[in-house]
Amino acid sequence: MITGELKNKVDSMWDTIWTGGITSPITVLEQITYLMFMKLLDDNQIKAEANANILGVQLNNKVFKDGICVLSEEPRVETEYSNLRWSTFHNWEPGEMLVNIQTYVFPFIKQISDAKDSAFSRYMKDAVFMIPTPKVLAKVVDGIDDMDMNNKDIMGDVYEYLLGKIAAAGENGQFRTPRHIIAMIVDLMQPTLKDVILDPAMGSAGFLLSAAAYVGEHQSTELMKKDNQKYFKTEMFNGYDTDQSMLRIGAMNLMLHGVEDPHITYQDSLSMDNKEREQYSLIMANPPFTGSVFQEDISKDLLALCKTKKTELLFVALFIKMLKIGGRCASIVPDGVLFGSSKAHKALREELVENQKLTAVISMPSGVFKPYAGVSTAILIFTKTDNGGTDKVWFYDMKADGYSLDDKRSEISDNDIPDIIRRFHNIEEENSRARTEQSFFVDKEEIKNNGYDLSINKYKEIEYEAIEYPPTEEILDEIVKLNKQIEQETDELRRLLGK
């Protein structure tokens, strides 16, 4: 969650770069994230070196090795690895620091991946360092030094905030999913090393990063095996996006979290160019809520499921097609997907209920995505079977997510997320819950009879408490008494004022 302090620091860096002559918002974003990446690379190695010293072991696979780094043979360009480290150059004289970054550090990070055709090398290939002057660089470096980067997807935070500044969020669907919502979804789905994970609208790779962190925490012993480690670094995590800047940031984020060569691709997931089908065992995503696409570009098998140009429907259809049999999906959708009355809306919901196994609908309050969007949303969780299997669907009415539901999104004590995770993983215990409670089951037949409506308000029962009011005569007598009291006190006030 972005704090006021972080906003102020980003504003200061933004103003500094803008004043220096770079006025493209996306270029400003990229320059800030390149510098943050340089710092985070060094921070990660400093932590690894400290742990190795404590354990008395040698640190292997270092980004910054010992001795001389040869950046190019023709012409020969070389420098000491130590000069490439943020902890070394960040206090240099500004002019010297700028030359060092332009000549050595930035070319180094562009070729940092061992694999020549890795996602990182592909999307960093065209990257350009454009900080114009030593003075601008020094101010931005000082700003980054002041940031707390511990355990944060800091580049995603900055991207989210800058999108808000340039008024892009909500117009093109490019606002970022709050990290605690991503973490909840990952906790619900519990990915393992057996999964092939996809986010077809990956943005800054928040879902993939959270899944990688979850697997690293819960399967650390298994990850020590060579084959598992290779799989984790290269094949396990997959993503698509149509924004080159996002693919660059996603690649940088994933590399910082140990995923060195994920399969992330520049691609319109909904188009006919996307040929991948039945490839993935787990999809977690927050696809665009707004916008439509040219119908002639949409993959025909998606239109067969729901004939529409609405991206929020087409993405759910895509998830069904891209999952293996037995594959699972958790996707954020706008509430309209749950109750929309068009043929496409109804056809998609019928597909989920009748032909797949729809497990859960978790309704979220409308403030979850503020200040970038006020739309009400829900999480759909289903398993691909192509043979039905929906018996009953679990509904949960989330009322609080740990933050205020206004534009400020201040931290509060009310938080349903731990309860959602606990109940979902003990879902059979939910059978006895009444419709008046926060979560409950609804039978498939009832959903079918309601036109496959999946909105929780269709099924939730509200208990009304009867309020006893006094008889009308008593209320009138009380009003007369109050009027007399007002007259007496008004007369007393006039007397005191000498009128």
C-alpha cells in the first residue's frame, strides 16, 4: 500500500526529472525504476553476502563478482565489478556518477541475464538511460536512498502511483492490484512446484511475484533440489502484457525475486495470435475491467463461449480455454460479470456453473481499488473440468480488507481477509451456515433457477430487527413539552439581554 511518505518522495523525483527536461510520464517512470533496480540488485547481494558470512559459506552465483567486468570486447570496455554497485557509486561526485552509470552500470544491467534470449534480455534490449544531468541524477539517487525498500514490490508501487498522476488508471484498465489482495488470492490457491502458473494480464507481475514468494516460503526444502530450482527459475511462471514498459518492469521484478528467465511475452491475450490452450494448472489474474476489442481480432473459440467485445467477459472465457483439465483459476472480476443480463453474461456464467466446477464467489467492497477506481468487484474461483462438477457454490461477503474504503486507504483494524482464507481452507465446515451469515453455500439448482445470477445479494438473507416506538400521543406530548421548554429558555435569554 502506498504511503504518504512514499508519494512525497516520488513526487519530488518526478518534479526533478521533469524539470531536467524529460516530460514523458512513461519515460520518467522507466528512469526511476532503472535506478531502483540498480539499488535493489546491490541490496540483495549485500544481504546474501551477510548471510553467507554468518553461515561461514562461500556465496556463489553473485551478480557482482570479484575483479574486472568486461562489458564489451570490440571496443574493449571494462571496469571493476565494485564500481557497478550502488553502495560504491551512490556517494560519488555527481558528474563522475553519471558517467559511471551511462558507461558501465546501465550497459551491465541490460546484459545481466546469462540466457541471451531470456525475458529480461529481450525487454531490456531497447532500454535507454536518459537522466540528462549530474544534478538531476544526484537528486534522484538521494531520493531512492531515502526509500525503505525492504520486502516491497517498490517498483510496482511507484508504477501504480505514477499511473494515478498521469490519469491513466481506470481509463485503460492499467491500475495495479493492491498487494494484500494479491497475497490473499495466492493464499487461497496455495501454488506448489507442481503448478504451471499464468497471468495473461500481468502488469508489473504482482501475482507471479507473490506466487514465487509463497512457493519459496512453503517449499523451501524442495526448492533446494537442482531440477526444481531450474523449473522455478525458467518454466513455472508465465505472463502476457501489451505494454513494453510493464514487461520490462515485470522482468526486473521477477529477476530480483529469483525468477531469472520466466516466460513473459508481449502479446494480446485475447487475439487470434494467442494459440496457447490447455497449458496451465493455475491462473491468477486481474484482467482489464474496461474497454473492448475489435471483434475480428478476437480468437474464435472465445467468441464461441460468449459472443461479446467486453474484455472482462472474454478474459474469463480465455482462462477456461488456457487451463488444463483440473487446472484452477482465481480471477478478479467487476460485479457486472456476476449479474449482467446480456446473452454473453448469462452464457459465461452458465458455462462456469454447468460445464466447469465453480467453487467460490468472494464479493469485495467497492473501495478496494480506490483511489484509481470505485468499481465493486468479486473473486471467481473455479476448476476446469469440461464435464461439470458444480454442486454448490460458496459465497463470502467481504466487508473490510484492513484499509479504509475511501481515497486515503488508511490502515484500520477491521479485516476479513484472515477469515476468508481460514473458511475457504475449511470449506466443508461452511455447510451449516445460514444465509444471514457472512459466508454460506448456495445449491447449483437455485443458481440455475435464478438465471445463473452470481451476485451475493441475490441469495443473502437480511435479518430485520423490529424497533418499538412509543404511541403517537406520547410523542406529541413530548413535542409540546419541548416547545414549552424552548419558549421559557428563550424568554429567560431575552430578560438577561435586557430586552
